[in-house]
Amino acid sequence: MVITMRIHRRRFRRILWLIVGCVLWSLSTPAFAAPAKKPTATNDAFEREIAPLLVRRCIECHNPTEAKGELDLTTRSGMLQGGETGPAVVPSNTDDSFLLEQIRDGEMPPEEKGPPLTKAEIASIASWIKTGARWPKDRTLSTVESRRDWWSLKLPVRPAVPPVKNTVKDSHWVRNPIDAFISRRLAKAGLAPSPEADRTSLIRRATLDVHGLPPLYEEIRRFAASKSPGAYDKLIEQLLASPRYGERWARHWLDVVRFAETNGFETNTPRPNAWRYRDWVIEALNRDLPYDQFVVAQLAGDATGHDAATGFLVAGAYDTVKSPDVNLTLMQRQNELADMVNTTGTTFLALTVGCARCHDHKFDAIVQTDYYAMQAVFAGVRHGDRALPMPQTAEQKQQAEKLRQRIKNIKARVAKFKKAAGPKLREPVNSRINTEQFPAVEARFVRFTIMATNASEPCIDELEIFAVTANGEKPRNVALATVGAKVSSSGDYVGNPSHKLKHVNDGVYGNERSWISNQNGRGWVQIELARLTRIDRIVWGRDRNERYKDRTATVYTIQTAIVPGKWQTVASSDDRLPTGTSPEAQIAAALAGLSPADKKLARALLEKLKPLEAQHAVLTNAAVAKAYAGTFTQPGATHRLHRGDPMQKREVVAPGAIEVIGRLGLNTKTAEQKRRLALARWIASEKNPLTARVIVNRLWHYHFGRGLVSTPSDFGRMGTLPSHPELLDWLAVELIEHNWSLKHIHALILRSATYRQSSRPHEAGMKVDAMSELLWRYPPRRLEAEAIRDSILVTTGVLDLRMGGPGYDVFKPNTNYVRNYIPKDKFGPAEWRRMVYMVKVRMEQDAVFGTFDCPDAGQPSPKRSRSTTAIQALNLLNSGFMIQQAELFAARLKREAGEKTEAQVERAFQLALGRKPADEERPGAIALVKQHGLATLCRSLLNASEFLFVP
């Protein structure tokens, strides 16, 4: 009974509070009374005591995103409005403030959220309410406030290098500041560094590490025999200067940025021009492009002369199969933008920004508006190919002019033959671009009517109408919306933002900015010009970027009118050859009616013309190189989405960055390119506390197998703390002060005594630090898949070191709409290039080496796992690739060592392991060759741990 009465009494009081609270809330609005001026001392008390308490204990559950009980305690208005039980606080009234009652009763915070508030904390809240519950104007609390004071968000300052005398007994061990920091940490753990590795191990380690290839036996022998004190430094200099360095370290970077050359998802179709980004990364690393510029190029390379670099933005998966369902389509677009935001955050900042897509970050100082501010930066980026500007030298211009004259003369002769042959049908419809030339007419309206397509609803990429121009005047496209033209249609495809009526004359090419009719195989689109104009040419296509060929109009008419309804046809498909007519048939049709002698001569001219035009196109950039590097358009407004739902838009968010670190100072009207450039420069600034730390940690990670922060793409609270924080900061400052040179940091690491230690274990070290995290020895590790495959090809003597260009396939060719990737079972010289040039298929693996923990590019992969499986062993021993390579290895041995088994065995060890066989190895190797053949020994050596591990 007592309990029931208490519940009823509490309900009555809640209703009463609701009424009183509503009155108080209404009186507090500016419409009725001006807010009282808040004393500074009161605000200070709020910031010092109340705000931290609410942030720490309340707003995790009571915020705009997760308002439990419909209560939001992040703002004063939310507190006064209250939730299901009415106002949470009644200013100056502690008895009627339900929040205080819940706290005093121990009901809030809930038991699972931690201990009850202390008496002192409860007293502070009561005092605050009693004095009017003052709250600074426009102050909004955030769940991230208590997380600002985190090590990675503080600007790195170069720490003092530890004195050598306080680190290790033998001060001669320390070769550079890296060693001083490492040795001090070892001393604290009661450990000493290991002695230097032997010279054979050093050259093999450094070469495999920097190049991903083994050194030649002759190089090992020369280095081991050298007495020069500077021999090792010279070796490092040579390794970093080699183009092999860029190929090796580009692979690491491509893992981090989820690079692949197919789209993923169900169809997983190829991206034939994606390789240009891979080549750009290799070239940039080889010439040691300063890392700050390296960053800017990948976010805004179209503004800095590095166009292919923006392949970073669209390196992730892309669902090419769209849906008429508006919810699904909007979510697909949100997922595309999330991929760009997430990868930018993890790659350059090591912050999991994507966790703030639906709510404030649960652990780090990233609010939901930060996520959408970054999304607004990328809102104009879309997947697709983009033309690359290609520089032209004076010599190329001269050659191009000579070719132009030759082509002009040949075309004039061909034109005479065609004229003699009489009027003929034009070439078939082209899905990319079609030009309709006709006698000039006056027009105010132009209608393009489609009667049939090669498949589905018709699609128009861009409809261009050109006014008649005087000699020398630049052609004017009068169909553009920007010059006042208006567009209408018979009906539009709905539910897909890529295909809208306004796209037909927006001046942007590509499938993602096109119009589709709502009728299968039919429909019309009409342009109303701004004024009566004399026109003589219309250009149209289905997809200027040549990615799609379906939905192409095959039967059509183009009509003009001065007033609606009075149409005249100016062009149509009637005078075109049927779709699918072969090039040979097109030539035959054009030359029909000529004498056999004239036909022969005309054909000879046409055959001569084709290669000349191709050569001229290359020289003049008419055949513009393309890269899968994204397309850019000015975006509309970006909204914060409640719970990440695109159907629940909230306030508009301006383009920006992570506010706890800094702001970009942009607004919603800022041009698209300027958004990306501003974000890029903010990330690449020496004032950004994360960027330099993140990249030097990545370098350390790949050199030692583990970073100073072992979570290289998460420097937040869910990541690990640095094992050597002062060393990390020292390296970050060193990078910035040396013009962001990555090779400078590489050289420091490679030349350090820490790196040059022996990898041999000892009992004391294993007992204290079995994982070698403190670096009392060099941590040995197995090579990655790419380095294993490349090393095999070096050893067998067939590696093709040709750089760049389209990659090679390890899957059988197919042209299915939904691609099936079936591994090849036969390989030849085309597949014997470095593995970095293998076409990277998303979500599929090379049949032999994919099992060695290769990322599938479904997500960024900042570090690879290191598994040991039976499949790995079987692939290296019995696969067709390995059997073939073993036979090639044996053939090489016979060429270089002759027919004597002893000489073959010796040369086999030299080529595979960089040394001669030991006395105890030689008899067994000879016996193996005599019993099972030379190829069997070759397979054994290519499977040896010594071959597969960094020593």
C-alpha cells in the first residue's frame, strides 16, 4: 500500500511539474521576456562542476540521437522541456526537479552505468538548481567533451634525446636518436639490445624490406667482403634510390587505401583505368614527393597537377546496380560517401570518423556533425573515369602538325572517292557520342524523340545544341541550363539521383549525370532555348565515359520548332547504318559504286589513315588518357541524418573537419574543389597533431612488423597506446622539419642500431618480452605474399621488371554481366611481372598467393594478419605455378652451372638463399637431386623458411 501510494503521489507530482515546467519554459522564451544576463561567476561554476558531471554521467543516454525517456540534457531548452515525465529541472525549485529526485533516489544513473553520484556531486546539482539552474547562452554539451584531452590530439613537440650514458652500458651501440629512445626503454625493462646481425643477414633484410626482392648472390658476397665503414650507409642509399622501392612500398599504401581494380558487390565489374592511381603512388614514392603534398594530391590532385592521385577517393567498392527504390538509392549514396569519409579519417588521421555516422562517437572526440561536415566536403565526388591532362612538348607539337597535314591530304582524297560513290548511309549509332550535322535552321524548341533502343528505357547523357558561328568563333552550346535553356520530357525514371531530367543539359558527362525515360524503349526530351537561335549541329550520347552501352537510342528523330507544335525534322536514324554493322561493312557501304581500282585505292588510303589518326590523337591529347579517379560536381546541401537514416534529415551542415582539432572556415556555398583542397591542407598542416605521427608510425610498422602504436589506423581511445611515445613524437617532428621526406625517415630507421640487431632470440628477452615489442632484437617475420612471389620469380630468373601500365590477369577472361573469376591454370611471361602489377580483383584472391593473408580490398587493411595454414604449404609445394617455377629454376641451374650435380646444388643455394650450402646440407641436397631430380631440390629451396622469412 505504501509503495502504491508513493507511485500515485509521484505521478501526480510529475503532472504538476509538467504544467509548471511548460509555463516556466514559455516564459523563458525571447518572445515573452529577455533572458537575464548571466553572471560570469555562475557560468564558471556551471563549466567547472555541472557541465563535466552531466557529460560524464548523463548525456550518454540523454542526447539528441539517443534521448532515453525522450529527454535531452545537452541543452538548457531540452532540460526544461524534459521528456516523458515532464521538465527535468524547474529552476530555483529543488523539490519539483524530477532529475534531482531521480538522482537522490539512486535511480539515475542506472546501476549498469556506474556507481551512484557522490553526496558532494548531488549537493552541487541541488545548489545549481536552487540558484536558478543557470546555463550559458547557446551552450550545447557533447559526449566528446571529456575526450579532448587525449595524447594523439596534442601537437607533437620534439622531446629531448635521452643521454647515451643513461641508456646502455656500451654507448657505442647508439648510432642515432632512435637508438637512444629504444635503449632507455629497454633499460627500464631490464633488457639490453642484441648484437648486430651478420652482414649477409643485414643486406638480405634491408633489400627484402625496402624492395620486396632478395639481393643477388654476387651483391651479398661483395657487401660481406667489404671493409668500408660506410658500406652499409651506401647500401641504404642505393636501395632507397632504386625504383624497386616505390613498387614495394606502394603495395603497403594500396592496402591502407583499399585499392582494387574492380567494383565489388555482385557484378564486380572491372575498372580498366584504375591502374593509373597505382602507378601514381609508385612514382610519387620513388621521387620522394613530400608527404604533405602526397596527402593533398590524393584529396585534391585535380587542383595541384596530380589528377590521377584522386583515385584514392574512389578506390573503394562501388555498387553499379541501382534501384528505383528511393530509400535504397539514397542509402547506396550514403554508403559511398561513408567509404570516402571513413578511409580519409583512418588513412591520414588514424581516427575512426565513420563511427559518428549515426551518433556522436562513443569513445573519441568526434561528434556526429563532424562526420557530416566531412561528408559535405566529398558530397560532389562520384565514382567514374576522368580525363587526364597530358603535357605536350614542342617536339610533339611539331610532329602533330606534320601528321595533321598528312591526315588532311588523305581525307581530302578519300572524300573525293566517297563523293564519286554517291550519297551513302552514315555510320551506326554510337553509345558514346553522335554528331548530327544539318543545314542551319532557326529554332526555339528542339525535341529528341526515341522510338527504339538496344535495351531498356532510353538514356541520354548530355544533349548539346550548337549555334551557327562565324569563322574563328568558338562553338556555343545553347542547350545548357546555365545559359537559360529549359528542359522537359515525356516522363522521367524515378527514384535514382543519378538519372534526372536536369542532368540532360547540366554540362556534366557520364552515366551518373544522365536522364532516363520512364518508358521502355521510348520517350522524348525537349530543350527550350533562351531565345530564337540559328543552329546547325546537335551532339548526343548515352554515356560519354564509355562505361555503359545499354539504353542507347537506335531509332530516333530530332525535330525543331519556332513555336510548339510546328515541328520540322532536321536529323534522324533513317540515314544511318543498322546498329552492329561491322567496320569493314561500313567501309564497303561507303565505297559501293566505285570501280574496283578506285575501291582498292580508297581502301589503301583508309588503312593508312587509321594509324596516322591514332598517332596524332596521342600527340595532341585528342585520345585523352583516362583514370578511374572520380568525377566532381557542385553538390547540394548536406544534412545531418538522424541515426544515419537518409530519410530523416535534420539541420544543414557546412563542409568542415574534426572540430576538436580545427575548422576549415567554409560555408554551404563553397565550391566543390575548394572544399577538398581546404580539407587536404588542413590534414597536411604541420599544426595537425595526427598526420605526421600516423605516417611515421606506418613506416615503423612495415619495417619492424609492428608499429610504435600497434593499431596503425586508430589513434583513438579504442586503439593501443604508443609503446615509445617520445620516439613517436620525435620522428613526427623530424619528418616535418625535413620537408616531410619519407625517405629521410626510412634512412634513419634503416641505419639505426635498433634495425641492425640480430634476430636471434635469447632466454632473458623471451621471458620479459616474447613478442619483441620493446625491440631487444630485430623481430623476424614471414614475407608477404607479393614479396614471396616476386622472390620466386627473381630466383628462377624470369622476373619481368617492366614498370607501370595496365596490369596482368591471373583469372581467365570473361565478359559476363556478373563477373566470374576463375583462376588461370597456366602462366607465361605476361604473368611474370611484379605482383603489384597484378590486376587487383576485389573480394577475390590469387589462387596460390592469396592464401598468404592478402587483403581482399573489401575494406582498408592497415596491417595484415600472419596466419600459418596447411593450404599455404600445399600451394607452395604442389600448385601448378610452383611446379612450373621449379622447372624454370632447374633449367636456369643447368644453363649457369652445367650438368654436374655438385655445381648445380651450389648454384641453387646461392640463387635461393644467397649463400653456399653448409657442409651438412650438401650431401643431402645432392642425394635428393640424384633420386628425385633437380626440380625437386628447387621446390624444396623455394619452400625453405630461410627463403620465406626476413632474417
